[in-house]
Amino acid sequence: MLQLKDISKTFNPGTVNEKVALNGLNLHIEKGDFITVIGGNGAGKSTMLNAIAGVWRPDEGQVIIDGIDVTHMPEHKRAKYLGRVFQDPMLGTAATMQIEENLALAIRRGKKRGLKWRITPAERKIYREKLAEFDLGLENRLTDKVGLLSGGQRQALTLLMATLQAPKLLLLDEHTAALDPKTAAKVLELTDKIVTESNLTTLMITHNMNDAIAHGNRLIMLSNGRIILDIKGEEKKSLTVEKLLAKFYEASGSSFADDSVLLSK
């Protein structure tokens, strides 16, 4: 479903601020894989997602989604293949529009637009059913402005919007990092439910080692713009934070030094 071939990206090349963000990164993802992505600050996690989404073009390498080379395809044209949820709950929704209007935009993603734009009763029924599964009371608030929602409610809505039209690839960029622990757990529960039921191919960046271990069927760790660990199958099922840190040391020759990750073990 996704191939990243020798992806490299350097920001501010030839200046004192030069930063090698991705360094010959390779990744092959099968359909239905749910991959958690972990790594220290500056390891290249979000840069990798931005390369997939087309936020910027890699200096070298190829991005292939479901057999289609999208390396030179602009971001707006890749949108029909992708669903994405950002760390900031304020992103991904239109605050001044109603809940049902946001969902209507999402369900029309990648489709040709005509003069018929109104939301039909059949659509509203779908929205209510989907929102009711979240158990957040949003199914009775379809005409409320999204800006009135809490961070957790807004993030849950963004998750639904990203998956209403089952994307080829779902990108989750630390989508629970800005939420309190209870709300984060609820959003992760919803994530597992949606990904499993729709068999979505998913990349989830997280700063929490326990979450990286508990979710998905595969875990990758980035360091200095490369994948240094790729753990799946029975090995992932038996993984602990201590084992993961030991594997990082073995692969990199150094201790894991990112406090934000270590403190969220």
C-alpha cells in the first residue's frame, strides 16, 4: 500500500541551519498494516508523514501509494488517497462551520463537485450513526459549530472525517498528544475500532512508548532520519518498554535521550 524508496530531505542546505531530516529512508507497508512510529525529537517522524502527504517534495527518492508514484503529485491531489489527523485538535476542521457541514466536506473528498451541495436526510442518518458510536453525545449536536467542541470531541470528529471515505492510507501525527490522559485513551480506543473495522492501512506517530507497544501490528523507530528498528509479529506482542530501550541501544549504540518519550513510558 505504501513504498518509500531512498527518501532524503535536507532543510536549509548550505546554511548554518542545515538539517538532514530524512536520510535514505526506506519503508514498505502492506495493506491493513497498523504501524506505530516512535523516535526522539528531530528523528524525522513528522517529516516522513509530510513527505507522504506531499507537504514538501523529497530531495531524492520515491513515494508510491497503492502502486501509484505520487512523488511529484501536489498535496491537494494526494488528498483523495489519504486521511490525516494532526496533533493540534484545531487543525483538520472548520471551526465556524457546523458539525454536519464538516462531515459533508469530508464525505465529498475526492469527488466531483456540482451545484447540488445540500445535506440529505440519508447523509444525516449516517452522521448520527457514526457519531453515536463515539459515545460523546455529538450525534445530537449536528448543527452546533465545531468551535464549541472540546479538544477531545474535536479530535474524535477529525478522526471520523479522515476515515468517512476509507482512505488508502491513514496518517495519525501524535493525534492524542494534546489531550488529557482520559480523553487520549478514548480517542485511541476509537482509533483502534475504526482501523480494525475498516481494515485501514495506518501510520501512527506517538510520543508514548506504551501506546506504541499496545497498538498496531508493527512498530518502527526512527533516528537521524532513518528507520533503525522494525518490530512485528510475536516479537512485538512480547515487547516491553525495557526491551524496546535495549533494542534502541543495540541498534544505535547510544541511550535514548528524549525526555518527552521517556517520561511518558
